[in-house]
Amino acid sequence: MEIIKTIADMKQFAAAHRGEGIGFVPTMGALHEGHLSLIQRSVKENAVTVVSVFVNPTQFCPGEDYEAYPRTLDADAALAADAGAAAVFAPSAQEMYPESYDTYVETGGITDALCGKSRPGHFRGVTTVLTKLFHLVQPQRAYFGQKDAQQLLVVQKMVRELNFDLEIIGCPIVREADGLAKSSRNQYLSADERQRAVVLSRSLNWAQAQMDAGVTAAAQLIDGMRTMIAAEGGDVEYIEYVSRETLRPLDTVQPCSMFALAVRFGTTRLIDNLFVD
Ligand code: PAF
């Protein structure tokens, strides 16, 4: 497996393999089983799989964990190779954003909802870096986890509206045995916080069981989830029930919607969601 560090080398690799069909898994590294499931799926569906490992500075807001974000390129490259990737693209921040860099790509509308409220500029950073990565890697398909549901919808919208010639594929959330959604940020949790954080998936499972039993009032479900999460000391940033097209809140349970939440345990901010169809 190749480790590619420069834009020039990435372009050369893409030009050589584009005709075979490239599958792409963009990541910020600290790979876990969630990422590996995306890589494995890409390996199955494409002749060549490229994984990017790049902690993208433009998607971190002031005061967030850009400096502290885990950087484990050697381990990531070994995992990507084991999973069957043909190349890891790991550019430096300087390579991607040279001095006087000034061009951004912004998707409107759905970026104001959910995480967009507390992370201004975050999605602009995501869509900017993905635009650059899509141009460099030239994939036919790109794979994203459903845990970052808003990101998935934003990327799908950008690709549709800017006529990118690639397919965006959303893949199911991978969870720990006790239900906690896999995330590179789980490693920030203390042992006690880690145990309490299980309440996120527990509250979503509870909402699913209530819907199965016929409850349709979103407010009732959100209140129940809020109570469960507060009982475990989680600091709720939002719990919302929204359309998966507009991300606008909905009052009653209906198809193509989701429960989405962001909750802090200590200083660690976790997100999770449940698709309703
Ligand atoms: O989901 C992530 O890890 C990042 O937002 C992504 C898609 C790699 C862009 O930096």
C-alpha cells in the first residue's frame, strides 16, 4: 500500500487508477471499526480504494480540539492496508492550505440546523476539504458513516448541486458491544464518562421501542430521552426530531426523518442518531 503525502503524487496516482474505478474513504485518522467498515465496503465495490487521513483545520471552530485531535498515521496506515486499501493520502496542513489560501465551498440551508448552530463554519470546512479531496482523488464512489448524519446530508447536497461526478454512499453506524457509537473522540472519555455515555444509544433504543408501541408525538419522545440523559449527567446540546431532507423539526413521527442528538460528557461532545423510515 502506498502512503502519499503530496498533491502532485496524489494526482499522479489518481490519473493512473481512475480508469479502474476508485473508491474513497475520507477520514481524519484515529481509525476505528466504523472507518474500517467503510474501507471494507469500498474495497468490495471498487478496484482501488484510497483512504485520506487529514485532520482538517478549517472544520474546527476556535476553542475546539484541533491541536488535541489524535494523530496516529502509522497505526492508521497499517489498519487501512489490512482492510485492503491501495493508498493512504496523508497531506500536511501546509500542503492543503498554503499561506494565503482563500477559497471556500459553502452549502446553505441545512448547515444552519443541528450541529451547525453550535459549530459555525464547521460544515464550510468539511465541504471545502472534501471538494479539494474529491478533485485530487477522483473517486467514482465515496463512503461516509451515518453517525455524522448531517455531514452525510450536506455532502450529498453539495455533490448534487455542484454536479460532482461521483456517488456518495452512506453506511450504517458501527457500535461498541454496549451500544455506544464508535467515534475517534470516545478516547477522550474517562472510564466513568464512558459508562454513562451508553445512555445515548439507550435513549434512542427507548424512543424506537416507544414508536413501536404506537407513540407518535415527537415532544413526548424527546422529553423522555432528555430525562434519561440528564439522569446520567449528560449535558444536552440538542435532541431534535427532524426531516432527513430539510433538517427542520417535525411534530409527529413520519418516514424519512431522524432523532439526532449532541451531548457532552465532561468536555467530550458526542453525537448519535436514529433514522426513522
Ligand atoms: O468525518 C470526518 O472525519 C471529516 O469530517 C471528513 C469527512 C474526513 C472531512 O474532513
